[in-house]
Amino acid sequence: MKKYLLFIISLSCFLNAFSQFTGTNQVINNGNMRFGDGTEVSITVSGTLKQPFYLSDANGWRQLTYTDIRGGQQRKYPLDCTFGIGGDGTNEWNINGVVKSNPLFASATFDSSSFNISGGFGSGNIKVKGEVTIGTSQLEVINDYSIGSGDNFIKVTTTIKNIGSAAVTNLRYWVGTRDDFVGGTDEPIKERGNLVNGSFQKLTLITQQSSALRILTLDEGILFFTKSTSANTSVADYDFDYNVSETVTPSTVQISTENDGSYSLYVRMQDIAVGESDSFTWYYAAAPLDELNDVVKDVAISSCPTCIVDTDGDGLLDPNDSCPYAAGVSDLNGCPWSIYVGNNYKTTTVSNSIEIANETFLCSSTDPNYYNIAYHTGASAEPIVGDNLIYNNNYPTPHGLLFENEGFAIMKLRDYNKIIEVKKSDGEIVAIYNCN
């Protein structure tokens, strides 16, 4: 019964003293992601985002949290948030002191001056400010939501200010969902890990700190991520009334879980004196499975645009690399054309000898797990006879094309519904067949 997500979080002090909170709540729907049903305003009375969706080319709008019906009423789960204050804060993760989920924003105001509506879609920045009471502490909370017109992720900066009369200690914040449901899947795979050089990398030990959570189905995925050194991720069972994962110590959570459950991203924030504030930024992303890695890279770049990394592992740092997402190929003297080719393939010793009517298995293959990325030469994105297929060592490939030099390989081009025949000795495309 559940879902997909993607998030990023980095701690930093933030105070926007010049915002004018004279705007209104808005519909956040940029055509790729939306929060709510697409017509209702997207920010809840607790300042959080309503039920998230992403747009699938094949399946339309796909929900990313569960929809519950109780007492004849439908409840669409938003992204939950929980505050923790006070108590013994010796351990970085703890549920001591006063813990309160989804507190109502008192005196809520909005700044929508940088949010734009065009052609029925809304993108840009919208901020909501409100006051909450956690135990005896008085807090002012600002959530700054930012989404680009073509983005598959939303960036959120949450700022908490102490407006009470005493210092706030052991300040903690959780964000996530009590019940996941991704696309049409109620038991998605949830993987704990980190972003390394723009890619998601699973943990190797459950006791390691996890700044990212990847959620997967056969069709789509979500990323939840933070660069904060005091953040961690948790996964647990679901509950309709509260987020169980917030009560589970992250260091005891399995690296990979496939269940109908809940998940959360936790940040241990700084203690804040009266009048002071602390902030963190988190990202929530969702995309079709075959596009998720690119979206993860987009999130990584957004979270640290000046980071010096070699995203594609070609030996050139991104600021000096004209192809930061694909390693350069010397044959092309620059950026290669990328292409998805089937890892189910046939071989032959005689060129131009296949009958396309007999290739129903290769032609009908559509599962994205059956394809790998390759590169090809040529003047345009779609390869033609005479172009050369080039494999990059960073990606898995059909083994025969690496270790065999005789004969020809026959495989499908995913994005063009065609079959190509490739000379194994040098990768030359010698024939192309149209699937019916």
C-alpha cells in the first residue's frame, strides 16, 4: 500500500529579515510534481506539504503517500513533521523531553511574492511563517518551499527561531510519512544510504549514519537526502495515527526494507538561545525509475552547486567538464551520445541474417531493468548504420561485447523500438531493424 520519496537536508543558520509575509497560500504544481489534488492550496495548517504526487508519462499522476478511508471520510496523508525539545540530549538521536507532531501554526502568514503562475502551473518560492508551542517553549517556524518549473524535486528550508523566554535545548526535527504508498505499490523498497559524488550509495553497515533514503518500486523512485552531519534516516511499520519510524533508533534499522511502512529523516539541531534561530534544508524528489539517477544528481548539485566533484568518474572535475553526467569518449572528441541498449541480446556469425518476425522476445522487452547505458558515435542522438557503439566502464554491459571479438550482437534500442546489429570487434552498427 505505499510510495516514493526523495529528500535533502543541510544545516546552516538562516534568517530572512526582509521577506514580506503579505501573500497567500498557493497551489504548488509545476507539471512534474504537485502537492495536494492540483486545485487545492498545497500547504497545510501545520505549515507542511499536502500529499505529494509526481507525473508519470505512462500512468499519469502517481501518489507518493497513502490514502486512508475511515468513518466514511478520505484522508490523504501529507508529509508529517515532529518537533522534540528538552530532556537528556546526550545521545544525538533520542525521543526525550517533549515531542509533538504536526503542531498547528498560529498566526500563519505567507510570502508568495516569488511564486509564479503560468499556464496553470505554479513554481518558484513560497514561504509560510507561524508560531508553535512545544511544552513551555515558544517557536517561530518558517518553511521556505522552492520548486523550479522543470524540476522533479522540491527544496525546503526550515528555520526555527526561539521567541520564548528561555533557551531551547535538545532541539530535534523529524520529517517523513506515517504510511507510504508509491505509485501503485504499497510495499516499496526503502534503502538507507548517502549521496557520494552525485550518486546514491547504500550503507554497508546498519550502524553507519545515513543522510539519504531511496524508495523504489518497479516503476519509480523517491529520494530523501541531507548533507547535515547530525541527520539520520529511519524505517518502521505504518500507523494511521502517527509516524512509527520517529520512535525507532536509526542505528538499529536495516539497510534495505520492503514493507508497508513509515519512514522519516531526522535532524538534531543546535540549541538556540532566546532570539536566536537555526535552519536546515531538505529535498524531496520523485521520478520514473529510469530517470531517478539523473534527478539524484540534480538534487546533489542543488544542495552544493560549488562542490568540486567528478560526477561521472572520467578524471575531470565537474566545473571543468563539459559532460558532467557522462564520461567523455576520445573517439567523439567530446561528449558522447548516450543510449539505452538491451542487456538481453543474441549473437550471430552471419551479418544481416535475422528475421524481425522471429525477434518477438527482444522487440517486446520494456522493463527498464533489462537495459544498460551505452554511448555511440554519429551526428544525431538516434544511431544509424555506420555509427559505433561505445561502452563506458562505469556501466554494466552485455559481457559478450567486452570479451568476444568475433561475430555480431543483436539487441534492442529501448527509446526507438528498434533492433541493432553490432560488430563485436569494433562496435560498428551494421544493420538496424524496425520492431512492428
